[in-house]
Amino acid sequence: MISYQSPGVYIEEVAAGPQPVTAAPTSVVAIVGATRRGPVQEPTRITGWSEFQTVFGSRPVAGGYTAQAVYGFFENGGPAAYVVRADDSVRATWEVLRADDTTVEFGVEATSPGSWANELGVAVTLDTTAGSGVLYASGVVLAADGTLTAGEEQKTLTVQSVVGVAAGDPVQIVTSAGVPRPATVDSVDIPGSRLTLSVPAGEELALPAKATWVVAAVPSTATTLRLAAGAGFQRGDVLSAVTPSMARIPAVVDGMTAGAPGLTLTLASQVNQVLPGGGFAVRVVRLTADLPQPTSPDPKVVPLSALSWKDTPVPETGDLETGHQAVAAGGLTGAWEKARTRLEFPAAVPAGPIEIDVRLAARQFRETVTLDHPSRASLAERYSFVPNGTVLKLSGAGGATLSLTRDSAAADGWATAASDPEDKVWTEVEVLKPADATKGIVVRCVRPPEPGSDFIELAPGKRHAIARAEHQGGNVHVIAVEGTSPVTVGDTGRYPLFAFRTTTLSPLRFALKVTERGTEVESYTQLAVHPDHPRFYRKDGLVNGVSPRITVGPPTGGALTPQVLPRFVRPKVAGSDRPITTAGLKKGFDQLERVAEPAMVICPDVLTFTDTLLQADVVGAMTRHCEEFRRFAIIDAPAYRDEALAEWRSSVVNSVQAATYAPHLKMVNLEADSVERIVTVPPSGFVAGVFARTDRERGVHKAPANERVSGIVGSVEDYTQRRQDLLNPAGVNLIRAFPGRGTRVWGARTSSDDVLWRYVNVRRLFNLIETSVERSTNWVVFEPNTQDTWLRIRVSVENFLDQLFRSGALAGTSPEQAYRVRVGLGETMTETDVDLGLVITEVAVAPAKPAEFVIFRFSHKRLTE
């Protein structure tokens, strides 16, 4: 009792009346059986056929009936179902490997067992899209005579940008023609965009008016990187710094600091080599091809002849002689073998795209042709792009040669020659190197040279800026270099193209992709391997818990390096379907103890066993579960003839919490591409749907009989009344077709010989009442065992029963006839019962029983009656 200590207003909440009894659900079914996919031995609630297809697969298990039962349940009005997958199938797994092809980084599993996962493909690729950064690199703005000479210790240079550089930073001065020279930043003039540099004494460093850059020079002992620009980095990222020469310097990000003059990355260890901010290097271009099918006999080796090129123009053998690396489908990285005629990979290469990086070079023009006694004029027309003064060399059979010098001013386009080309058939044409490359040089190049940024090395160590590049069709170009005096061309016949490139930094993450039947269905990008990383691949909500098809396992451990990054995937275990077992089904019934909602239980897959003893074992476990948890079992009878069917029911099923139904039904095959259009299935799923529909439309007290069955095209047996005369007393409820009324459930008896519990609706009505009272009277526990509590109990139960009476669920013309509730000392309890803590309530109800036999008695009537 509350004690009030001071004056004031106090609010108290008191019970307004007896606790109401809420009706328990009766329309939810539990289905135990085999499915193609989905969680195993885990009751999973679904609310429609489409949801079942998503979770458990759209195709039925061969020889099983669970999928068809679920379809039939929802087709007939079922609201929700708990599906327990009980088969012991094998789960498909994959191994995600590092670049060495032997070390497993982590495992991937299908979300559920079964052969369905064999239609999946799993691939990983490097993902550099998360962010990027650059070190300091800026072009120098020089006076016309800007040079650094021997003995000069300092030089102030005007640069295009000073963002990302600070006093004391080591830098390099880079030119197109020379080796990078070291320097140190003494001071930075931000408003004037000027750097004052210290150059080591004795260094001679000429700065031409063009193509001069100042770039960062991160020492090999550095554990920090200051970026001139960058974003997207995270602690735990594997960092890849790609230098202009395509060298890849790895590092691991341990921290980040934002501030002037730029973002600073703290590394987990030293970079171990000098890292320049940029430099001149041979251009690298990416060519694309397609591998139509895996190669044989060795699928790790891909001859160039096996590739189908997607590029225009198609690369020639000469273009591929400077190959850098190749990346196949799934991120598999390969390299060139020595002869440069094939690519070698660490694992089997799947069919699909292949990207090939090559170092770009211009090649002296040659072509193999057939020129049948050509005239000088026709040659001039064909090779009109050849610069004046350049020699065209023709070669033919027997070692015959002819050289023609281009002269566009001549009548026939050529200077005078000793002989006429019309004398022979020529099979090869070569454009010889010119005396002066500023006038133009004819080359073949798989990608167009870029004037203004590209340099061409016409002789070892001699690089010249490209002033002009004219495309002549295909891979033919005419290049002219800058220069006021003649530029000679070396004899190599191959001229690398150089350009200034900055060193690029990017966080190396990976993408995980899933395909189904060859079509990409899932893609997870920017995943990391460090557990502290925000995008750690195993963090919930990235892959696990999101993907309906796969889960990823823990990493194998080891140092965090670029070599740890996943590179490709190989299958480990193929998924397979195993037949259902009695132990699996019985375990499935046990799992239903964890959920309270189901009021019906079905197991159509019990009929996958042909042995009656095995059927009886599963049916017995099913009915025992229903008797213990106050649920109702809908039993599928085998496709037997009448006498055998009655005997089977009598010997296998005997429970007041079960009803047996026959015959099997015909329905359209759920597999649209199957040869069989119509299949035969047990009826329990369809009958459970009829139960649920009847509960919703009429109430659980209405016998679920004389109700139509939807979603079928017929049944395997056409029962007559005479045949039902044998089966109905035996407790086998039939599904019959009636002209003009469709196919209907035509029986409502339990599988018990107890007359008191003969009818399905009576048993289910008591299940409803008992379960509802049980769940709604927990408030009584530990209440005072006194008259007030007994009264509240009686009123709560009476109110609930009165609702049922008014809805027609109970027989009688008055509540007194329909039900009785008694509780109290001297009525249902003794003093000893009270001392033992017992509250005993007696409830009696008069259920409404079905009119199973409708009899009309006819007789003659006399006129005088």
C-alpha cells in the first residue's frame, strides 16, 4: 500500500476490468521438408509464394513436394507459413586466393546447401575506384635562358603550383631528355608560386625552356606521404603507388592527417625505395580482347592467336612485343612468356574479356602487299602521305628491289629512278627513315601519338617533342618532331613514345561479384581486408546479411600487404542435393518448438519414402509433436486403392490432432521449362490453405469441408459416394469433384477412433480455446490465490467464450447452454490445493458439430391430413 508523506495530488492507474483473452492464430501452417535452397533446420516465416521463391528457390526438389505444398497453401488463401528445410544437402564453397595461386585469403560459401549454387560464379577484381592521390609535381615556368649551371647553389623557379610542397622537402628536377636531378626546397613563396631550391654543389642541370618539372622525391626511409591532392583513403587501406615507369610500390595506411599543404598519410612501414612525384616514361596503353573459350590442353596459357580483338585498329604482333601485363576475367593477372607469342597465368583462364597493357612505340612503316606491275602514278596515289624526300623501297621476288624518292612536285610524284616499277610484281613496301624527322616520319602505331605531350625517342637517349601527328587511316601516322635543325633517326625501327606522368596513389581494395547462369546478379565494391577498415569485407551489412546467395568467411591472417589482396577465385566444393531422411524430418519437427504461431503442421515429403514403416516413423513424430504443442497435423495418404488406403490410415495414423486426406492432386508444373506440364502432388498444402480460408471467412468452428480447392487441374482418383462409404468411417477425408461445383474437400473427420473427437473443427476449436486461454492468463501467475483473482479469471474466460458463442462457434441457445466456467474454493479446489499454490479452473464448452449427414425424409401425404 502506498504511503503518502506530503500534501499534493497523486495519480494512480488501476485495472479497469478483467484481462481480455485474445484469440490465438489458427491459420498459420508449418511445413517440414526438402527445398532447393534456403536455411536448414531453421523455421522461416514467409507470407507468399514469391517470398518462398526468393528464400527457398523457385524450382521444386526432384521427387519432393514441399514447394508444391507451399504454392497450394497460398493459392487457397493461406496467410503465412513457417518452412523448415530438413534435407542434408552439401553446400557449395569457393576459395579466394592471393596472387601466388596457393594461399587462401578467405572462403566463400553459398548461403544454403544444394546444387542450386552450382549455377553461381564468384569473382574478385582489384578495385581502385575508392579514392586517389598524387604527390607534388608541377611544371616549371622558365625564362627563355633559364638554366642551372655548375657551382650555382640556389635557384628560384616559378612553378605552376606550390600545393603539396613545403620547405625542407626533397625534390627532383625532371626533364624530357635527362636523368632526374636531386634538389631540396629551401623556401616556398605561395603568392608568387615560386620555389627556392638548393642543388648539390657540382651538379650541372640544364633546364630547357620546355618540359621541365619539379616533383616530390619521397626518400626510401619515409613513413609518411604528403599528397598534393587526394581523397578516399582510410586507415587499413593497402596503398599502391604506381610510378611513371609502371613500378608499383606498396604500402599500408596507418593513419591520416588533413591540413596544409595537403593530406598526409602515415604508413605502417617505410616505403623502402625512392618514390618520385612524376617523371617521363614510355606511354602504356590498354588493349582489349576476348577469349571465346578456355584454351587447351593447358588452360593457364593463352596464345595470342586464341584472342578475338575488340580494338580498332587490331593490334599487330609488333605492337605486342612490348607487352607489360594482362588481366583476365575475374582479375587474374598474367605475364608474357619470353617469345611474346602467348600469355601465361597462374591459374586456368576462364572465357571472357582480357585486357593487355603494352608500352606504346611507333614502328617504321612496312607492309606486305601484292603490287602487280604498278605505275609510278598509282604508287604516288597509294602512298601520297609519304613526306617529300622520303624513300619508298619496293621488294619483290628473287631479291629485286627498287627505291623511289617522294617528290610531290614531280609529274608522277616521284624523283627520277633508275628503273620503272611496272617491270615487276612487288610484295613488300617499306618507308625508309627520313634524313630529317622534322619533315615527317611514317610510322605504324596502335594508338595515336599526342602532339604537345608525347615525346618520341628516335635514337637511344634522344627524345624529341612531337609537333605534329597526322592519322592516315588504320594504324598509320605521319609524325613530325619539333626542331629548328635537322633531326636524324636511328636504325632501331622502333621508336618508344614518352610522356610525363605523375605518380598515382590509390587504395587497393577489391570487388566481389556474383553471377548466376552467366549474368551478374550481385556486385560488392570497395571491400578491404583489414579488420579495422570501415569497408572490411566481413562486416555485417556489406556482403554477409545482404547477399541472398553467398556468405564470406574470416581471413586466414598474415601480414597486411598488397600480396594479401584477393586476386582470383577457384571452386572448392560443388553443391549437391541429398535425399531427405527420417532423421532430418523429425529434427525439423523439433525445430518448430521455437515458434508459437503455427497451428497446423504438414509434411508432404513423408511420401518420398515407399516403406510404410518409415512413413509411420515420420507420421508418428509429427502427430506426437502436434499433441504436445496443441497443433493439428494434416496427413497425406499414399496413392493406394480403397482397402489399402483404409488399412494404411488405421495402422499408421491414430491421433485426435490429425486428419488424413486423399487422393493426390494434379497441378501445372511449377517448372515452366519442364517436359511434364502436369504433375501429381499430395494434397496437404492445398488442404491447409482451405483450412486457413475457412478460418478467415467463417471461423475455426466451421468444418473445413464442402470447400473448393484452388490451384489444381484435377485429382488422380474420381471417387464416388459408394467408394467413400468405405473410407469416410475409416477416417480418410476425400477430395472429390462435383459437376458444376468444382473440386472440394469432402470430409472433416480426424484420424482417431475416439467418437468424442471425431470432427476436425471440434478438435481445432478446442485447440483455439485452450491455446488462447493459456497465452492470455499468464498474468495470473504469482497473483494472490484469493477470491478476487478467481473472479477475474472466471470473468476473463467467460467473456472470451461469450464472443465465441455469439459468433456461432458454440452450440446452445443461451450462454448457460454453450459454456460453463467454474473456479473457487469448494468448487474446483480444496484448502490443500490452495496451500500447494494451485488455481484450478474448470471450463466446459458445447462445440458446434458439423452436419455431416443431411437427411430429408419423404413420405406420401393424404389429402385429408
